[in-house]
Amino acid sequence: MYKQFFGLRANPFNVNPDPRFLFLTRHTEEALACLTYGIQSRKGFVLLTGEVGTGKTTLINKLLQWLRVQQVATAFVFNPKMNSAQLLEYMMTDFGIPCEGQSKSQMLRNLNNWLLDRYRAGETAVLIVDEAQNLSEQLLEEIRMMTNLETFTEKLLQVVLVGQPELEQKLRQPQLRQLRQRLTLRAKTFPLTPEETKSYITQRLRIAGSNGQPIFEPEAMDAIHRFSGGIPRVVNLLCEHCLVSAFADQQKTVSANVVETVAKDFDLGDPIVGFDETFPGAGNFAATRAMSSPQEFKPQNSSNGNSGPGQDGSTQGAHAKSDPDKFDVVDALKTLAALADRLRESEKKAADPAQNQKTGPDVSRNAK
């Protein structure tokens, strides 16, 4: 509808996880390097987590695109709400292994033989499970048991679990400690910083065919970040409807006022102010990189010499290093609430002359 008006060839802000539009931040590159390294090095289990809308599925689609180019056999489970027999059948069908009318034991035997044949040929197989926070404990245990298909030195099946932060909480349960111990590599996606949000918008417009003429004013991009909290999916939602609104008014550029109007229409609330970019939050999306310290992954060369899907085409490995300093968002919000209560109490005392006179010295002393 608005593409011709803004000189675009495609819709730049679809919410579909199109790998063409993957925006590589430092954290995204590290996550992609972690996934490719884990698969190439046959580490068994790799975990990818992130808040809703931070680009996990887009990242996985980019990984799948690369795996298919490398002719790596893949099975992609995007709806894990099934029982163990259904999961096994779905996985084998996606791998292209005949399994109709077979019992579970027959399917497992055929899967093991198939994986051994691929291993002897110097090939591997990857199972990717999206929305893994919805997996039952039984299914998680079934997946763990599948990784027992191994040689003396390497895992035959590589598993990538992708999910929301609830997945990490589920994996902390005592009954899943065996699976937790097998998670050799962990990666995360994070909200965008203000500068990354601007670059994200600019890149998507360029890929969609923009000739470089500014469509979003700088103040509009700032407003988009504040209202979205740097969540890419919400950025897309705001930008899409801002373009529609500007087109309806025949405006060639999107102003901050347009962004604010659209944000109110979607009930995103008022943006959080008073935080620097280490806490980019807004409205219902009080999200931040600092809420959970990211694992740092350093590229390493893989033993098989294949190249990963990084920007430079080289294989990027991973080595985890935890950051002991973590920002506790719950404590921070409790502190802010306590400060707000104190401010309201001070305002009440200031409004009541008798109360103010009675407690004035103490208030003054607290102010100091």
C-alpha cells in the first residue's frame, strides 16, 4: 500500500522471521558463533534463550539456511506440544527416514543406524526445537536420551533447544539435572540499544529498496526505541503502522508525534525515562541487556574446517565466560517504588502546613 509512496520494493517491517533481515549485533554474532561451533564440534546440546520478540526464530532460520547450504541434515520442530512417539516420528520424517508402522524401538534402532552412516561419511545431523519452553519434562528427558546415540568420542545427534527465559527456569528443576549438565554451550538474544535500533531500522529500509532518503526522523527513531524497549518485533510493529499513518496523511517522513500516536493506539504506555542505554525499557516492555549477564563467546576454528555463517564467512567458535555482576531488575523496581512512596509522603507533608511544621526538622535532615 505504501511501498511506492516511500520508494520501496518490499515491506521492510514484516514480523515474519525472514533471515534476509537478520540484524547482526555483537550479541547476535556471538549467539550465531556459539550455535555453529556447537554443531560443527559435535557438542551435543546447545541452548539459545531470549525474551519474546528478540529475534530467536529469525536467528534460527539463518542457521537453518546455512546448514542447508552445507548439506547438513536437519529436523526443525516448531510446535513441541506432542508426546514422545509423535516427536520421534516427526523428527525422523523431517530427516527423511521411513518410519511408518514402526514401533518406537524400531524407530530408535533405524535412527541410530542412520546417524552412524552419516558419521562414517563425515556428516552430522541437527535437531532444532523452537518454543522449547513448552516441552514437558518427559519430552525433555526423551530428547536427552536421544543424545545417548554416540560413539566413544562424539555425539551422533546435535540438539539445539530454543526458548524463552522460562526454559532456563524449567531446566533448573532437580529432575532435569542430567540434561542441564549436558548443555555444553549457551547463547542469548537481547533487546537493541538506542543506536542499534536506529541501525536496525535503516538496514531494513535499505534491504527493502530505500534509496537512502530519510523516512524516519531521528527523533522518531528515538521514540520508537523508547516505546519498544529495543524489542525488534515491537520495533517492526511500530514502524509498519507509522508508515501506514504517514502514507494516509501523505507525509514523506515519519515524525516523533506519529510514533507517539501509534504507540498510544497499541497501548504501549508511556516510555520509561531516567535510564541510560544499559536499561532500555518502555511501557509493557521493560527489557534490558543487563537483566541477565550474557555469556561471552570467543570464535575458535572448528576441527572440520567448515565455515560458519558469520559476517566474515569464517567459523566462529565459542567459549563461555560468565559475568559475576548481574543487574537484579526486581530489586531495582522495588527500590524505585520505595522512592516513589517517600516522594508522595513528602508531598503530603508539604501540603499540610500543620504536619509540615511538626515534622519539618526531620524532613530537612532527611533531605540532607
